[in-house]
Amino acid sequence: MLTVGVLTTAEAVEIDVRPARLGSRAIALMFDILMQAIVFGFLTAVYLIGLDLLPASYSDLIRPDTAYLIGIALVAVGYPTTIETLTNGRSVGKRIMGLRVIREDGGPVRARHAFTRALIGLAVEWPGLLLPLITWAGSLATMIASERGRRLGDLAAGTLVVHERRPVPWNLVPGMPAGLAPWAADADLSAVDDDLAEAIRQFTARSFNFAEPYRSVLGQNLHAEVKAKVTPPPPPGTPPWLFLVAVLAERRRRSAAQLAATRAVTQRVLPGFGQLPAGTRQ
């Protein structure tokens, strides 16, 4: 079952997917067309060399127009079918663009899926032997109208193209909230270990990406765990989220101060330690 952004497998497992749209698929198609042109040139060279090696009596065994049609079939249907079957839906262009063809149930494509996609492409999409201009327009309209950017070949084969690479958002960890610095400087944070600090960092950086009520429940549980390990408690009325941010910021400040102090002691004991020789570049 397909819904926008979510794919439900036959085992009723929901998978978050990112469908590939017209732009990325068009760029991938250009790379695939380049590879098909290379394959067609190779087949043409093999055909011409074969004609030279055959006796003159066999020179008309395969006519040029027949060889041309066979080459088109091998390049437009045989090549994409073979590549997508062997690579689990990753043609050269799709691999470059980080795309992949999958089935509607989330599984890898088989030969029949790849063959159907390639055959529909040859007939009505690319190169489109049946009324090219009309079928091209219809194919583009189908992709644009589809919620998942599926072309006619995808609809016929029961497949879709998704992004394998997920964009990684840059999450900013907030600094010390105003008014909590004096309390944090005197607070005992020794019971807040590295694992708990990492949990705070993950929550404060990504909390706005969580949906309710999970965000509130996670925040309350984390607030209760951290508050039990910090003395004295924060000023009355401090919001839980600001309390977590203040603990993380103060812990980071103390770690930076400790590192600076360690470097200063090292420089006094071992002058020049860690410094590059004069005249060298870092």
C-alpha cells in the first residue's frame, strides 16, 4: 500500500521513502542515455567488424536495417533490463543520482519488472516509437500528476523510484539561556554522564522534528532523569526544555575550560609541545 512519504510492505511494516521526482530522474536518464549510446556504438563496431570477417557470400546474411532494429532492441530493452535486474534497480544514471527502483511492496525489482519498464519506455516514453511527441507529453503529464513521480512504466510494472540518500539536516544545539548562567555555574553536574549528555544533545537539537505527543513524553522523561542528578534544582518556573539546554551548555563550557587548562599545563611542563616548527604551514 502506497501513501505519500510512507510505504507499507506486505508484512505491514511502514517504511519512510523519498520518491524521486521529474528533475532527478531526468538527470539520471541523461546518464543512462549516454551509456546506451556507448553500448550501441560498441554493438555497431562489432557488427561492422563481423561483416569484414565474414566471406562475401555471407555479407547479406544480416541486412543493415535488420541489424539496426536488433541493436535498438538490445540497447533500449535488453540493456536496462539486464542492468536493473543485476543491480537491484540501480542503473548507471540512478546510481550517480542516488536513486533506486523498488517494487510497490518495498522489495527489489525482478527481471519481469525491469523488462516491463524498459518495454513501456521503448514503446511510449523513451525513445517512444508510437507517436513520439504525443506519448512524450503524456508521459511527462503522468509523472507530474503522480504523487510519487511514477511514469507509465512504473504504473505498468508496479514499481517506483526512490532516493537512497537521505538529506542530513544541520541541527543547531542552542547555547546557554539568558538568566540561567549563574545557576548553571554553581550546579553540580557530575552525575550527568556522557551518555545522558548525548541524549540531551540529540533531544535539544532535534526536538522540533518530533511529533506530538512523543516530543512531550520524551522531554518530560528526560527532564525528570536529568533533574534528579543535578543539584541544586533550577530556579522555580524554569521550563523543562530551557533547563536541559542550560545543563548541556554548562557541561560544554566546563569541558572547554578543562581542555584549555590542560593545554596550558602541558605547555608549561613541555614547552613547544604540539606546536609546528617555524616556517611550516598547518
